[in-house]
Amino acid sequence: MKIDLIRLHHVKLPLKAPFTTSFATQTERDTMLVEVVSDGVSGWGECVTMEHPYYSSEYSAGAVALMTEYLAPRTLGVDVQAESVAALWEKVVGHRMAKAALETAILDAQLRQTGRSLAHYLGATVDRVPSGVSVGIQDSIPELIDIVEEFVEAGYVRIKIKIKPGWDIEPVRALRERFGVGLPLQVDANSAYTLADAGHLRQLDEYGLILIEQPLYEDDIRLHGRLAEMMSTPICLDESIVSARSAADAIALRAMSIVNIKPGRVGGYLEARRIHDIAQANGIGAWCGGMLESGLGRAANAALAALPGFTLPGDISASDRFYARDITEPFVLEDGYIRVPTGPGLGVEPIPELLAAVTAHVDTLVG
Ligand code: NPG
């Protein structure tokens, strides 16, 4: 397949409400959508970088530069396949989110040309996936309880709350008191603690959490193994797992018993599937993470999460969790589940007027 041109759509999607984590508060989703055109067929990939490099070292302006200066010149006019394109970019270290976006766009175009869905291609075994929701840090416990109540009533099958020092044990205790032990609940620290906090974090053990996600720094894989010996709440890694290799290491070091698989963080859906396979072979639980994707990224994540090794509900909520208007047909919650698209490729595409309304500008790259 020859890529004739690449369009980078710079979009700013306003969030319905600010989203606060231990590292930042976001009020809009600022990123780029990558469109490749091959033989008149468009393929789409969503770049999950954020405006600022606070979650990972990648950020949107950097991804644009990388795409323009390094990835596009190695890709345009060349005979490419989604399965081998990563090798063309091997010399470029890191930048997995940017690479994932372009690889996904190529894969989408390839699948659209052959009429095959991403879910089928990846090996999906179900046609809908259970939907979890991620709740940001709130100003007060009553506000947290109200918002969780809303999501429980909407039908979300699992609640994840963001935690940080000063907002951890109390909110969990309050949720257990209000909703009981039956509420499937997990917490996400986004690297906000050190091993010196182990005694404090151990207090979470009495609340029957599904898991604690990424308590320590990204490169503290060995120390996560130490922490896992000190607490009974299962440790799940997110930021630390950037490839199938790091997933294998984390498993060998007993640093996680559950893995959050985010395709953007690991360089694309093909590497994400390799991590899925490793987790499944080692009896490690897995779920699909989210990065506030529009319908494009959400569609692809739903396809991935439909693989049999995804044993826990993912952060794949309905479009209206974050956006008043999505840029594709919106994903809706149906009895706590999100439907896996069955059409060719991602199975959804941007609706031109909706995309135009959130597009700041478009760069066209040609060979
Ligand atoms: O449902 O898309 C979603 C958001 C899930 O909380 C979520 N993502 O750390 O996992 C995370 C977090 C995140 C959001 C990370 C934005 C980076 C940027």
C-alpha cells in the first residue's frame, strides 16, 4: 500500500467538565488526528498526546514535529503495511504515541480497503465490552459521592477514582460507606507516591479495591515489586509499561498482577496485542486504558478490549462522559456496555461538520 498524503488535523475538543488527576487539570482535549490517504481511501488514527508533557514525556506539539520531520518522510511514497511500518521508524527512539497514531491510520486504511473490521483483525471474541468510568479528583467528598452516584445510575460497571497524597484513604472510605463493598472500585495514583508511603497506602487494603494503579514512579518497576509484597491490594501498572518487553520485565519482577494496556502509550494496537498475549499467557489480568479519546480512538480501544485476555472493564466510557458532542457517531452506554464497531477498519469516521467545528487547522504532508 502506498500512502499518497498525510493530513494532520489539529483539534481542540472542549471537555464537559474539568478533569483533574494527580498531575494536571484538563479543560479541553488538545491533540491531532492523523489521516492517511491511499488510493483515495482515508484511514484515521488519533494521537493521544496531551497539550503538556505531564503524563508522559510526549506532548502534542512534539508529536506534530516528530510526525512532520521524521515519520512522514519515512512513510510517504513507500510501499507500507501496518504490520511492518514500525520497522521503518525504528531509528527514531520513543515517541510511541505519535507512532501509534500513524500506524493506526495505516492499519485503518488497509482494513477499509479489504472490508475487514479492526476487531476481527485483532481477534475479538465479543461484540460489546463492559464500560468503566474514571473519576477525577474532586474538591470535596460530597461532590465525589454525587458524581459517582450519577455514574452508577447511568450503569457504569466499574468506578475508578484518581488519588494523590491528601486525597486517597478518605475518599475510598467515604465511597465504601455510601455504596457498600459491592461497588467495583479501583484507584489510580498516576505515580504520585514513593515506597516510603507504603505504610500509608497499606490502609487501602481494608477496602476491597480491584487494584491500585501506578502508585510509584514510571521507572520504579522493581520498587513496585517491593510494594506488591507489602500490600494485598493488587498492583496494576500503566505508565511503567511502554512495550511488550517492559511488560515481560514487570511480570518477571512480580511488579504487577494486572496491566493497564493503552495502545498509544505502547506504540500502537499491534504492540498492545502483544502485551495482551503476554499477560494472558502469564495469568496477569488486563484492561484497556483510556486517554480521553474521541470516538475514533474509542472505537479502536473497544475493538482491542474485545480480545479474550481483557479480564476487567476498561476506561471505555460513553462519548458523553467527556464530550457534549463527539466528532463521530457517539458511543452510548447500553446496560453498562459499549458496542464494538463491526464496520471496516475502525468502523466509525469523523462527521465532517463536527470535525470542522473543533479543528484549529490542518497540515497536509506529501512525499
Ligand atoms: O476514560 O478516557 C478516559 C480517561 C481515563 O483516567 C483516565 N486516563 O492516567 O489513565 C490515566 C488517565 C489519563 C488521562 C492519562 C489523560 C493521561 C491523560
